[in-house]
Amino acid sequence: SAGISVAGNTSHPPEKTGTFPVSPVVAYREILKQKMYEIIDRHLPASESALLKGIFLSETQFLSDAVTEHYRAPGLTHILSVSGLHVGIVAAAAFFLMYSPIFHCLVKYFPNAASAGSARKLTALFTLAPILFYSLLVGAKVPALRAGMMVVLFLLAVLVDRANKLSNALLLAAFALLIWNPKAILDIGFQLSFTAVLSILFAAHYLTKWEETPL
């Protein structure tokens, strides 16, 4: 029922048999993560530092067995796996933090651009940077990739004036995933990914109405 076809074990510990070259992207990501580890360790006690690494970067190897069990018992282990919730928070936080100063800057210096709705497009463009940076840090984890691609799709739709059609694209994506794997609807990563992007979609819709309100 869990989808496991084969299981195995070994009585011998793994041995290093050689090395292989690491791509520049992976090498750069590891350098960034090490620097972040140093910053987190410098400002937080060991237990809080390990928890932040687990929640923000999905690096659970720093967590003790007791802490991991505290999340596993109530079914909250998805918090320690970067997915739609995490990517959505990063995207929403970046969007909302940047929107107001960009909008007021345009109103002051480029009022015509502000009236044309350029603030939303500029914010969407700048939001791509933290999303791509966060995706680079997290690495090629399936839930994170799925959520990151969906958020990037939404931001690109805003840039080309197709944000009002994104709901159809999201429904199509959900339908395709469920056709491929109907059990995905019960997966918390699937639920959080689509919920996060839909939340940004509704937020952008109301921000658009705010733009259109006379000053």
C-alpha cells in the first residue's frame, strides 16, 4: 500500500570506492550552505540552530532523535521537508515586502507606470531572485522543485499579463499529477504546494484591486 516494490539490507558498512567530479552548481550550493550554517550557529544555541536548519533547509541530520520523534508522532514531519509551505512563505514574504516600496516609488517618480500596474510586474520580477536562490540552497528535492516551478510559473504569468489565467494552469497541473498518481491528493506536499500558489494568486488579485483604487 506504501508503493514499495523491493526492500533490502546489507550486513557490511558502506565503503568509499572512489570520487567523482562535482558540478559547479553543487559546489557553489555547498559553499553557500556552509556559510549559512556558520551564521546560524553563531547566533543560535545548538538545539535551535539544528531546528532552523531542518525547517529552512531540510537538513535533518543535525536534529536529535528526540526532536525528530516529536515531529513524527503528531504527523508533522512535512515541516522538516521543504515543499509548498516553505517556498510559498519565501515567495509571499518577498512579494509583500517589496511591493509597497516599489509601488510608492513608481507613484512618486513614474506615476504613469504606477497607474498601468507596473508595480505588480516589477515586484514579480524581483521576487524571482529569492525563489531561485532558495531553490538553489535546497537542491533537487522533488517537493521543493514542484513548488518552486509553480511559483516561478505564477510570477512569469504576472509578467506577461496572464495571471488571470494561472488558475486554469494550476488546475491542469493538479489534474495531470492526479492522473499520473491518484494517491498524490493525500500527500501533504501536494496539498501545500497548490495551496501556497493559490494563496499568492488571490493575494495578487486583491493587490491589483488596490492598485486600481484612486489615490
